Amino acid sequence: MRLLSFSHPDDNLPLLGVRCGARILDIAAAARIAEVPDVPTRMKKLLAAGPNAMARVRELSTAAQAHDGGYFDPAWSDEAGIRLLPPVADADKFLCLDRNYSAAADPEPLAGSEVAEQPTAFVKLDASLVGHRAHVVRPEGVVRLDCEPALVFVIGKRGVAIKKSEAFRHVAGVTLLADLADRDALERELRSGSRFLAGKNVPGFGPLGPELVTLDEIADPYDLWLTCAVNGAERLRVNTREQIWRLPDIVEHVSRYLPLEPGDMLATGAPRGIAEGAEGTASYLEPGDVVDCAIEGFTTLRTTIVAPAAKHG
């Protein structure tokens, strides 16, 4: 199932939807039509409600598709006519792993990026998150704007001190992060010893989505191709099999110290940025660039880089 968060153009109310091709089913509207009570209408509430609630959403989606052209019509929207939001925009925790790919995927790691003895991560702030088809401003003064596509696991079941063998039972599905980065700011932070990574937490620097793909659709999360293309030209292609720390390692480590809650997200890193290591600035992102990050065969997340609005007066 493809779950997403969206709003209509005339308001900013976040709604829960299910993607069926190019159409989106509004779960709240479908539940009203079918007179199905107690169906969560926000992503995090759905995840927290557990498997029975997820089954009700699946049943509504199946019924709406079976009655295509019938009384469920008011619950359907074309994707082009809605605004897609980050699938989870209010996670209690969004942790992003640092370097997490083998030398085969990252043959020229940056100095100081040696593999640690345990997973290490930074926090992605909610304020940085935007959805599919977002226009993201490259701030004034930012010259080296880079992008790292990262597979994100979304937690669906609370857990503390989770064993590796139980890790996937706590996962609802996956989504995709286009992790934008101001390389100059990051280098300044690393030289100063900071680990906040403000260069990755600028507002808009966290395109996320476009949807949550439930885990039952993924045969093997460690045989997925992640790609990133700029203006239609592929810049990066990597398989998740090259990851060093896998979900069971990450979940076991994090849940020793922090409870994992429904809606929490764990981004599993990228081998490097699409421009990192390139000569000069020609490969960094410029206003007008269209960036497509994808989990090949599943979903594509599009972001357009724009210049700051002109100042008047």
C-alpha cells in the first residue's frame, strides 16, 4: 500500500491518503462514505493505532477501487490537483546516519569519515521537511548545494531495547529523503567540532516522500537501487546492499537509549552527494535545477531548486 499525507489547494489541512496510480483516495472522506468508524486520518495516528487500523484503511482502499465510478467518487482526487506533504511531518525523532556505505559504493570518502564502531547519526529537524514537487530556495551565499538520496525506514510499532531479530516487526514501511546540504557550512561545522549539522537543517533542505511504501511491498530492502538525477541526467546510482549498518543494527543500537515510537524515522545514509568531490562548482545545484531522487521501481521524489525571492524597496 502507498500511504501519503496531502492537502487540497484551498486549505492546509493535512489529510491521509492512499495512492492508486495517479489518483489519491482521501481516507477520511472514504470512511464517511462507507460509514466506517474510528479510522485514523493522520499518518502518525494511523501508525500508532496498529495493524487493525491499517487493515481498515486497506479495506477502504480496496472497496473504493472496486466501486470505481460509484459512490466513492467524492473521496478521489487527481494527484496533479493536490499538494503532497512529507508523509510524516511531525516525527518525535528523525535520525539520519552518517557515512553508511562500503568502499565499493564510496571509493573516495571524505577525510574524517572513517567507519565508526557503532552507528552514528544526526537529527533532521521537522522545520527542514518539505514534500514532493517542492520548490526549495537556495539561500543567498550558498554556492555548494549538494544532495544525498537516502532510504528512510518509518517506525510503526513502539519499542525499547529491541533485538535485531525483532527489528523489522517495528517497521511500517519506507520512504525517501533528498538530503540537501550546504557543503561550505558543513565543512565549517566539522572543523569547529560541531555535530548539529546546520548545513543540512536549513528550512526546505529535507524533501521527503512522496509516500510511505508499506513493507509488505518490498521483497528485500537490501536490494533496492537508489538514484538521483538532475535535469534528467543521472548523477548517482547505488544499491542498498552496500550499506554497512543495516536496519537491525540501527534499531538495536538506537532503542537501547531512546524508545522508538510510531512515526519515528531512520534515514540510512548515502554514499556521497551527487556533486561531492567534483572539480569546481559546476556539479553543485543551481536555481532552476530539477532533482529526481528515486527508489527504482517504487517511487520518485522531485524537488526544484529556486533562487531567493527578489527584495523590493
